[in-house]
Amino acid sequence: MESRRITVLGGLILVVLTVIAGVVVYGIMERQTESILSTSLKLSLKSRASLFESKLRTRLHGVVTVATRPFLVQQIKRIAADPGDAKAKFFLQRGVDSFLKTGFSALAIQDAQGRRVVSAGRFVEDPSVRVPIKLQVPGELLWSGGLMLASRIALRDKGKVVGYVRAQAKLPSLTSMMFDVTSLGKTGELALCSSLTAKTIQCFPSALHPMLFKPMPRTILGHRLPMDHALSGHSGVIRTDDYRGKDVVAAYMPLASSGLGMVLKVDQDELFRPAQRQLLYVLPTIGLSVLLGILMLRWLVTPLVGRVVASEHETREANHRLADREARLRAIFDNVDDGIMLLDEAGTVQSVNPGAQRIFGYSAEEMIGQSVSLFAPEYKRRDVEAGVKRDIQAAGSAVIGSTTEVTAVDKNGSSFPLELRVTEMCLDDERLFIGIMRDITERKEADARIVYLATHDTLTGLPNRHLLHDRVEQAIAHAERHEGVRVALLFIDLDGFKQVNDVHGHEMGDRVLVEAALRIRGALRNEDTVARQGGDEFIVALPNITEPEGAAVVAQKLLDILAVPLSFGAVELPIRASIGIALYPDDGEDMETLLKHSDTAMYAAKMDGHGAYRCYETEMGFRAEG
């Protein structure tokens, strides 16, 4: 009887303890899975959102660069004054064609009434989705087989609208990002939506729904969709139902002030399926353990000890399975494209992901335990260490949560621009800092290329009129501060260039222009500037001229150099030039006046015969006006 009572009580105790252990293990697995994935989803969403905004801003900046070209404003003004000005339309078309090479799929210049003057590429007029975005300039995000950016910016002259630049650009990298969520599993999805009304939203196609979405409500069966939280300006992670009625874990956030929201989510069924599969193995094990426990109680101590060892082995196997689950979630974290670095309060590296190793060229073993100053230029390392104490260690520092651009150094000692965002977290009462970083070398190079194209002639590589204007104004400002100093402007026109084009073709004409540019540049000082005005016209700016005769000496030197026949294989072309000279302050006190007077003097030189130069005289202006 006593033995039976002990067996029953022991069996009940064993059942209760086994069930509790199973529930606890499953609960721990579920919570750890959710916590790790939630953190990974949030970091991955922030990375993708940052990339998305960066691409949009970079492309919109390219449209602004086009709209601020003085050359375009000049040509559209000429067309407004004379709609039949074919030369202005030709230059305008050539400018639009050159900008099409910088990443636009379609580009058009419109007059002040919105009528198209010239265009290049093919516009998508009827996209499947069209939503407005609000960044530094207005624009629209389109969907036509992929994401596209559209914008229309005014061309202004002294504050007055004289025309418009309309541009469209495909965004293949962002389209790929919308569908490349395989690292999250089969049910992973990145959603991008915009508000239609207070109750409806419009979403772009996604990995789970590649066809076009119809406008959908913000709430379904009384539950707010994660996208509703994002479009309301909130960020976070939530377990809820999505638009399919599926239980999901979703990270959500707004895209700055663009009016868009972004959600990264995965089905809870897929998330917890590994843990549930483990439970299917655990339940039979629990039942078998209870039965064996009862038998062990019947034979008391010796059989029980053996079973305890077996149970301990089973627990170790369960822990191994849990570790495998954590490793899977760690793999998701490691596959984030951006570099991630975990620092303590002293600025010492605690952990890095493969993205950070790829950016800096170090292995994880070489980076962990090192000061973050290792990745700064040597001359800045002391300042970086001081900055860690000042900014990171200080509670509520403005550095935390903000995105900055810094100069970093890789293992080979090469410097490169790095975009850095630092966030703070607490783990076991210890303050830790997460640095999310991205190598922006390609973006900076693209920006520099755009600036170069905006300030230089594409054929000769010489400064264009916009850059020339800046340099002449600087030279005039310098001359104003130094008595007796002059600035000379030489207007050069190649004689007989039209005949070269007519007889030998435009390709030979371009070669003549390039060779003439090289000769002119080679005859000048480093401080002098030669720019291409357009066609066969060049402008030379000579700062720091103390004697007016100095400009005449340079003009004669250029005439002699250009008078030497140009040889291209068996073709020899005799090309001469006519040069007009205007001096500051004698002939004008600003760039436009000097340019006008040097042009007048150049035509006077042509009247005297080719291959000559003339200095501007007041009588020339009277004859030109007459």
C-alpha cells in the first residue's frame, strides 16, 4: 500500500514537473525567438529604409542639379523670346541628351506654360501606381514594372519661372530590394505604401503580392495594420494580423517626411514552426518519461539514477536544438547588408557582423577588443577617443540616434567616406551602443561626377560658362582690392570652322575643337582660365594683369599657336582665329559687360581680316548699336 502510494505520488510529481519543464522550455524558445527576430527585423528595416531614402534623395538631387544649370535657363529664355531659335533648341537638346546619361530614363524641358520644348528618353505616362513624395523637392513615386521616380522642377531666372525640367528615373536597386527578402523565409515581405485617405492606403507590389494592390483599408476586422502605424509616424515591432488575415511579426516605420511607410514582416507560423516541431518531439518524450518514471519509482534508487542520467542527456539535446535555433536567427542578423558594430561605453568593439568586416577589411578577431579609433585616420584618432568620452558616455547625447558622415580607414590604410548612425541599448544594466554604417564611396563619386558635368564642357573638358563666371567674378573682386590690377577677357572665334564641318563632317569638327582647346590651354598660365562658350567660341580670362599690353601679348601668342595648321593623318587643316579683348575696369565692371565688349571687339577683328585681334574701343559699341 505504501509502495503504491509512493508510486502514485511520485508519478504525479513527475508528471507535473515534466509538463512544467516542457512548457517553460517552449516558452523560453518562443520568447527568445521573438526577441531576436524582432531586433533583427527592426535593424534590417532601418537599414533598408535608410538606403531607400538615400537613393531617392540622390536621384532628386540630380534633378535639382539639372534645373539649376544657367545654360538651360539661358537657352529657354532665348526660345521664349524667339520660338523659332533653332540654335537655342539645338543646344538645349544636346544638354538634355547629355543629362540622360547620368541615370535618367526620360528628361524634358518645358516652357513657362508647360509646353514641351525638347525631350530625351521615353516617359511613362500611365503608371500602375502614382503616389506623391515629400523630400527636399516635390516628386512622385511610380510603379511601371518597377519603381520609378518622377519630378518636375521650375527653371528660374532671378526668381521668375521661365520653364520646367520634367524627369523620370528608374530605381532598379530599390525594386530589387522590395523583392529580395529571402533571408526572412518564404513568408518574408517588405511593404511600401502611401496614404490615400484617412481610412485607405495604396501599396506597391511586394514579394508575397507581385500583382498590383487595390486600395485597402487601414484596419481589418478592427485591427490596425502595421502600415497604419507607420503612416501615422510611429516606429516599432508588433505581433498582429496583416492584410491577408495572417498572424505576423512586423517591424514598421515612416520614411522621414516623404509621406511613405515601410513594413518588414514574417508569418508567426513560420517564425515559431521550428519550436512547434520540437514540441511534437517533446510531447511523446514527456509521455515516455512519465511511464519510465513510474517504473523507476517501483524499483527505487538504482533504476532512478539511470533514468536521471538519460533525462539529463535529453535536456542537453534540447539545449543544442535551442542553440541551433538561435544560430539561425543570428544568421539572419549577419546577412544585413550594412555594417553593424557593438561598442561598450569605453568605445571598445564587442561584436561585429560580416558587413562591418567587409567594409573595413578586418576579421572579427582583429576587430573585437579594439578601440573604435582604430577605424579613424591616424591624425584623428586622439580626437575620436576624446569624442567617445564626450558624446557616447554622456547621457542624452545628440550623437545618439542621428546619422553623420565621417572619414574612415580600412585595414590597408585607405580612407573612404562612411555614413554612421549610433543607437543605444541596455543589456543587463550595461549601456551598449550599436553603430550601423555604410560605405558611401560610390554615392560620393556619383555626386562629384554630376558636379563636374554641371561645370564643364562635355566635348573639350574645359570649364563651361557657369564656372567661368564664378572665376571671373573672383578675379574682379581681387582686382577691386588691389589698385592697378586688371582682368582681361579674350573672346576667341575660330575662322573657317564652319567650312571644316561642311567639308569633313562634324566628327572632324569635334577633333578640331579638342585640339584648339589643348593649344589654348597649353599657352596660358596656371591661374588663367579658358572656357568653351559654345560652337567654335572660346573665352579666356586673364587675372592679375598689370599692363593692358599684357593681354595683347597673350592674344598674339594665341593667334600664332592657332595659326599652325592642324594635322589629322593625311588631312591638314589651316585654322586661324579672331580675338576680341576687353579689360576690367576700363571696358566694363562685371562679367556680362566684359563678355559683350570682348565679343564686339572680336567682330571688329574679323572685319579687319582673319587671324587678328582687336582691343575694345567705345566707338565699336556705337557702331554695334547703330
